[in-house]
Amino acid sequence: MFDYLPLAVRALKLNKVRSFLTMLGVIIGVSAVITLTSIVGGLEKTIRTQFESFGSNSLYLFPGEPGGGRGPGGTAVNKLSFDYTKIINNVPNVLDASAMVFTTGDAKYLNKSSTNVTINGIEDNLDEISGIGVVEGRTISKSDMAGSKLVAVIGQTVKKNLFDELSPIGKTITLKNKKFEVIGVTEKQGAVFGVDQDNEVNIPLNTARQRFQIDRPNFFFIKVDDPKNIDSAKRGIEKAIRKFLDKEDFSVVSQEQSLEFIGNILGVLATALGGIAAISLLVGGVGIMNIMFVSVTERTREIGLRKAVGANSKNILTQFLFEAVILSLLGGLMGVLVGIIFTTLLGNFIDTAISPLYVLLSFGVSAAIGIIFGVAPAIKASKMDPITALRYE
């Protein structure tokens, strides 16, 4: 079998440029598979890490329910109330609950700005519930909440954009034309779905409500005493809130449900991206088949000569099939290298995760493409009549 390898390599070397152009479709397809799956894998890893940092004993109360409680624009109608914090905290197995609001705007300091900043109105207990701490200064306190103080805890991106290497503690920034004193800086959180979680500013919930005229919480973050009690706490919260709202007006979601939902979205995304990459591989396969047909035609006399000196149809078929597979495998190998290099470069900007499974799968698929799309030209070559082939001009 390996006697055909030198013959196949020599044939490909005779037309280096054509061989490379033939492999290009496979290279693009394989590198696309590796790069795209690495991006999706990195995204999933980041999301899971962030959710897991909240703990498996977390619940979320959102307005609306899929398929119900929707406004004309298709968004959930928010009927939540800030009074629900006390109600939720009275539910058995609930450790703590925190209402949260958010709006967007620019953060400014002197002549510098951080655009499209998410401004979160939070309670003094959110850092304990969420597990997101500060690396400089302090968090929002009970006195900040009670006095509706104009203080802010900024994210890493906001700090970099406004202060570079300077300490922001004690400095005054502007949020939506309101002055706030910086009291802390949160630890780095990274990006999720392309949204920079560090381009955020946290201010006291009461301050956000008063200064930005916010009437309802966007959601509640709830901590349960033990992961084993998640289901019972979820049922208890639903029962308590149902006294004030219809079933379709709110949703209590566990971390597991959130991860499952996100996993489904990422699964659809991975399938769609995989389909795009598969088209590239298909185009590469068709390219290999067409070039192999051209090669068979160009080497008609060679085929006739080999048959005349004793080569049988099986020998000819194997030789041309070998050439197609080598073309495809080389394309696959180069595609893997390009994909890994490109993914590594992307890793400087976003989280990526190269999957060894997809690397092996891509390489295997490229070999299969060589076999599948190389069969027809190989069969054509093997069926040539030696006398007719030798007469070919």
C-alpha cells in the first residue's frame, strides 16, 4: 500500500501551485471549524465560570415568562416590585435576596470618558450574594444605601479608560450628569457574549432609583442556604410572589436552568457555524474532485503505459485515490495549524478553548473528503483501456 505514497507525492510536486490551490478549500474549512468551535467553547467556558462563581445555590427572579406577560414589542412586561425583597427573604431556605436595576450611560472624568457603561443599582449585600469582590477601596455599605449616597464602585475597564494607572479612590466621576465619588474597584470579570462585564459602575440601589427615576427592579438575585434546597426554595418563592402577580408575570430561574438555556443557544450557534464551515469543506472536496479529473485526463498516456507494463485497474484506482487523500490530508493538516494559530491570536482579545476532539474530527473529515471525492476520478482512471490511452494525444 505504501508503495503508492512516493508516486502520489511526486505527482503532486509536479504541480505545486495547483496542488496548493486545490487544498485551499479544505484548509479554509478545517481552520474555520477549529476557530469557530474554539470561540464557542471559550464563550461557554467563560459563562460557566461566571455562573459557578455565583454558587450553585443561586436563584433569579425575572419579570415575565416565556410565551406570556409580553408587551407589544415582544419584551416582558415588568410588574416586579422592590417590596418583594422582604417577601422573598421570608421564604424558607432563602439566605438573602437583592433587587437590582440597571441603565446605561457614559462615565466621565475630566476630559476622559468610558462609553456605553452599564450603571447598576445594587443593594449593600450583592457582593456577598454574587461573590464579586473589590480589589481597591470598599463595597457599597448599608449607610450608603440608607443615605442614598452618591458613591460608585467602578469596573476594571472604566478604571482603565478614566484613570489609567492612577488610583481612582476618592475621585469624582460623572454619570448621566450626576457627580459620584469613586469608593472602590471591582475584580476583573471578563466578557460574556461580547459584552464587557468590566465596563460597569455599581451605585447604591436607592440612589439609582431616586436619581434616575427607576420604578421597578430589573431582577432579583437570590441566595439559598444549601444547593439541595434549590427546588423547595424556588417553589416557595413562586408561591409567595403568586399572591401578587399572575404566573405569566414572573419567572424564578435556577443556575442550572440558566446554564441549560445558554447551552442550548450555544449549541444552535455551534451547529450554524459548523454548517458554514462544512460548506467550505464541501467546496474543497469538489475542488479536489475536479482537479483529479483534470489530472486523470492529463496523464492518460501514463495510465495506458502503466497498464501496458502490468498494472491492473486496482493499482491505478489505488494510486489516484492515494493522491486525492494526500491532497485532502495535507489540506487538513495545514488547516489545523492555521486554525490553532488564528485561535491563539484571538485568545489575546477573547476567551477561546481549542478542543482536541474537534481537531481530530476535522483531520478525520478531511481524510474522508479525499476518499469520497477522489473515488470518481480514480474509477475513471482505472477503467481506461490501455490501447486507447496510449493513442491519446
